[in-house]
Amino acid sequence: MCLIIHKPAGAEIPADLLAAAAVHNGEGWGLMGFDDGGRVLIEKRARVDVDELIDIERAYRSAEYVLHLRRQTRGGSGIDNVHPFKIVDGVWLMHNGTLKLETRVAGKSDTWHFVSDVLRPLAQRHPGLLSDYAFIQVLEHGLKAENKLALLDQRLRRIVLVNRAHGAEVDGLWLSNTRWLDRRRYPLARPLQPQERQYGADELRFV
């Protein structure tokens, strides 16, 4: 299973955490976010190099972004299946989990099919839909807890985490899963608490 890390502006992703994540998620990485001037950052690589990730983390320390490390479970290797995926102009997506979708194009991942066959047609027919709180809630309730999404909205300069409550907080970061994490080194890793899991349509937790 892949990994998404949300890093608030000014926060640090420790080098040993990046190295540990890369051991289990080594089939490419991608990054999307906003620099301290509000400009969009999009980067993708077909292979994971820990030293490069550490350099990127230092270079973008002042930025808010989400980092996706891929573990190849469905779809082929290569840059075409590396996150983030562009849905429409100004809206990008990352996904952690598995989706039961028909494989229309051999070699493409379930996330690629989700973007190409579901989200993009919806967004093209209904401009602004992916920025609508109600639609985000539909995604939240329609996806199993194992599926987490990160959506970047360039127009609103916003990153949305879907199924955030099913991830965990580690030293000011949000991680989509922590099964790979050594709890002896990161004893503060914790799932979000019950009071953080309860919210209605007008109380969605956007970051």
C-alpha cells in the first residue's frame, strides 16, 4: 500500500522517516502543494532516491505540500502511474488504498482509472464540483476507510484530505498509514481521536 504524508508549511519530515517510508514504498514519488508565495508545486519521479527526497524536503521546508510514495500494487511501473494525477486544470489528486474498478486500460492503476473514468468526466460536466464541500462529503462517505485522498485545488489554494480521520498524526505531520513505522522510534504516532472524527457537512476538516 502506498503512503501519503501531509506536511504543513514550516514543518519538517525527518530524514529517517523518509528513509523508512522509502523501504516499503519505492516505486516512485510525487509531490503537490504550494510554496510560500502561493505558487503550485508539482513534482514526480519514477524511482525513489532517499537523498533526493531529503534535498527536496529541505528545499521546500517553508511550503505546504503532500508527498506520495508509491508501492506498486495495481498497474505497471513508470511515471504514468506515479501520483499526483491531474483531474482537470487546477485540480490534482493523490490516493492511498485500493479501488475495485474495471481495468479498461492495461497497465494503468486503479487510481488512474478513478481519475480518468470517474472524476474527470464529472468535473468536466459540472465545473467546480470538486471544490464543493458537499461533494467532498460524498467522497468521504463513499470510500472505505482504507482509501485516503489528497486533493489540491489551485484556484482556492487549498489541500483537502479525504478520510483524514483514518490516518495518523506524527510530529505535526499527517500520515495516511503507519503500519510500516517503527513505534519505538516514533512513539507519538497515534490515530486521530474520536472527537476529531466527528463532523458534519459544514464542518469538514480541510487543511
